[in-house]
Amino acid sequence: MNAIASGSLGNAAPFLHRYAGLRGRLAGHALPHVAALREAAAETLRAGGLPSRRVEAWRYTDLAPVLRAEFREALTTASGDTPDLPTPRAERRAVFLDGRFRADLSSLDGLDARPLASALPDAAERLNKVASASQPMVTLNTLLFEDGLVLDVPEGADAGRVELLSVASGEAATSFHPRHLIRLARGARLTLIETSVGEDEAAHLHNPVFEIEVAEDARLAHVRVQREAAHAFHLAHLGVRVAAGGAYDGFVLNAGGRIARSETHVLLDGPRAEAHLNGAQLVADGGLADTTTSLDHAAPNCPSRQTVKTVLAGKSRGVFQGKILVRREAQKTDGYQMNQALLLSPDAEMDSKPQLEIYADDVKCSHGATVGALEEEGLFYLRSRGIPVDAARAMLVRAFLQEAVEVVTDEVAREVLEEAVAGWWDVNGGRA
């Protein structure tokens, strides 16, 4: 990159300067295709920067705190000290520390899986094929990614349960941008449990991008649990393509971070393809959680379901933006979307924007949104039975979330979600 004054680079200047500083190491990834993608991303950021609230898709989520932070490169390596890790939730596990794969902490026996850093000669052409290069977080990730997981499940195989664990080391003001490529061949099966955790003092930026391909009659259950530090920033983007008869069953739990945005774009690309994009957001005082989704029905006879529930404590903010697009050829679409929020404080705020854009005439689509507080009648009933007020509030909150969590059919994945919900309430429930 040519020497350019910081002011002329706009709000993306720190990331562009980091790109310039890392070009020596990124040269190891500088296959012609990858180098071209990186430079295109740099040009996009030089021209337009990262989005402000004047951009409609980012109207409710202000990136100013992210842009003010002076992030630097994480100093972790592919081996070294062993951090404290959560108990494994699957026999096969891929561990990333500050965005870098740790082979010494991982176990991928029996899987066609490898770190992106070593898979690029073969995997380079898969980059930006499902995730759109026009999306801001994809652009930033393309500029700076160094590693990630490449996982392929062969035709007809059942890979069972696999865990993807991302750990932030606790070093302040670091940023990492893993790129994960997941592909299921025809008739394949996989349950992927993804967990992101970090130390309490870590004010890091975690910017993962997933590119997921689900072939004909394949099924992917993808449960994402984000429990990063209270001062961390988590900006995730998922691009998913589902072929005829395939299914993507996704669930995301945002239960940490100062700003946490999970953005998922799904293309239903063949008849009878289906997608479930369910989730929950638990937002502590001072936090912001944003679930943004786009479901593109591009073929006939495709069902989609989405229920997202948000619990807000203290002076916090929740965002839900969900769009269902039904193209002209997508007759007999069956789409359902519901967003519900529970405000535990008069200072909490929920912004909800469900959308339907329909060009076919033989469809069944609906959406809805509700925002409310805990029912005083329910609290009174429980307290009249001798239940303390904090326990009564916890019971009502858990009951509110149950409808969202119970759609997760994998028993272990559901346990992970329930533990995360209980852990959040133990820390934040008394301060709601």
C-alpha cells in the first residue's frame, strides 16, 4: 500500500495501516487469488471505510467504539503455553487461540479438516464464494485473515459432533479475523458446536467469517455460543448456501461482549432446501447485541423458521433485523419469523425491524415482534409461593427463553446453551 495520510483513509485507517505492516507475513498467503482479494478489500476500505449509522443495515449498531480502539496484532503462536480451556463438548475439537489454530490443543482424528493457513493452496478459490465481498465485516476479514478451519464432510458421511472453540488470551486491544470454510457434500451430516470465550479484562476484536456450503440432502446443525469478555467486540458474519433438499439449522446465543453482532445470510438455492435461524441475546448493562439475518428464498417449496428472543438488563440495547426475500420463482415458500424482547430495566432499549419482500404469489409468510417487561402477575404468583424475588425473576426469564432453546435437538449443544444462560444470569441477574 502506498504511503497515505491517515486522514485520507477515513475510519478504516488503523486497519489499513495494520494491513500494510503485516504484508510481509501475509505474503505467505499471497497466492495470486488471495493477494487480489486482499487488495480489493483494501481498496474498498480506502474508498468507503467501515459503516456508520447512516448506513441502513448499521442504523442501530454504532461501530464508533470499535473504530476508536487501537487494536494490534495478537502475539500468540501456533504452539506455546496452554491456556485454561472449557471442558470439551465433543470428541473432535478445533481450538483457536487469538485466531490461530493450536494443533497441540486440538483433536481432529477421522475428519477431513485442517487449518486454513496450511490449506490455502487448495482452498483459495473457495474464499468469498458464499460470503459476499460487499459486506463490511467480510471486507475487513478478507484484508486481515491469517487462519481458520477448513472442514469438509464427504458424501453420505455422518461426522457426528465437532467443537470449534475460539479463545481470546486476555491480551488487551488485540484483534483477530479467522476465516472458516465448511462444506458438506451430498447427503452428509454434521453437528458443529462453536464457542467463543475470553478473559474478563480482554478488550479484543473477534471478527470471524464463515463460508458454509450445504449440498443436496445434507444437514448441518450449527450452534454458536458467544461468551466473550464484557469489554470485547464480536462482529461475526456467516454466509450459507443450501442446495436442494439440504438443511441449515442454526442457533446463535450472544451472551457477552460490549458490542456483539451476528450477521447471517442464507441462500436457499434449490427446491425443498430449508433453514432455521433461531437464537437468543442476553445483554448486560452497557452492552449491545445485534442479530441481523437475511433469508433468500430462490427456489420453490423451501421452508424457513426464525425465532429470536432478547433479554436486556440495565442500560443495554438489543437489535433484531430480519429479512425474508421471496423471489418470483420461489412459489410455495413457507417462511415464519418472530422476534420477542424482555426488558428487565426501564433503561433498556430494543430495536426490531422484521421485513418481508415477496415477489411470488403462492406463498405463506408471516412475521411479528413483541417487546415487554416481566409480568407482575407472574412475579406475584411465584413470590406468594415463598419463592424469593431474584429466584422468581430467574424462573420467568428462563421460561421466556425456553421456547428458543428447546428447538436445539442435540442434547450436548442444548446443555451448552443452558449453561451459558445460567452463567449470564448468575453474573447479571441481580443487577437487572
